[in-house]
Amino acid sequence: MNHRILHALERHTIRPTPMRMLVLEHFLQQRSAQSLAELEAAMPRADRITIYRTLKVFVEKGVLHQVEDGAGASRYALCQDACEEGKHRDFHPHFHCTVCGRTVCLDAVHLTAPSLPAGYRLSEVEMTVRGVCPDCAR
């Protein structure tokens, strides 16, 4: 696992620190987007500010993308596409379960970037779908 983490950090020109490696390892093990509070709970010894700074670096460098779940919380998920610094290409919707509160990337559903009028520059496309996930529907 450490080799995969180190390679991912190197590819995004991020200096590997123990906290960055720990946070990235956590995301590699998750199926749903994570909030800062969830990360804090998973890493009780870690400092909140250090986790937040790590998330900020990962978003800036294209390792994670930030998801607004529609309930007022920011969540973070691994970028699946070839995102790079300042250029996120995660054009997929997210699904927020109104029962369990999980938010997951719907990677198999691709959104197309809208055509904008002259003079407008697109920086990101975001869509959150709300409903009940398959686990909660059972």
C-alpha cells in the first residue's frame, strides 16, 4: 500500500509526510466521500487543522475533489479521472443518501460540460442527486 501512496503523492508533486500518507491511505479504503468530522473520528490522534490543510492540498493538487452533499456539509472523495493541479475533470454526479447520510461518486454516470456563452470560463461541474441508497432500500 505504501508504494501506491508514495507514487500517487509523487505524481501530484506532493511532499509525502506521515499525515498526508495516512489521509490518502484512509481515502483509498473508503467507498464513500468523507467529511472532515469523519476523518477526525477515524484519526483521533490527528490534529483537525493538519487534516484540513492536508485536504486543502489534496484538492488543489487534484488528488481529491470536494463535494457539497446538499445538506450543508463538504465531503471529499478521490479523483478518479486524470485531475491535476488546478484542473479537476471529475464530471460525474454524486449520490447523497437521505437515510444513512453517505455520499458516493457515481463514476459510471458522466456529465458533459455545458456550452457557455462567450466570455465565461468553466472551472467545475457539480451535481448531487438525493435519495435512498441500495443498502438502505433493503
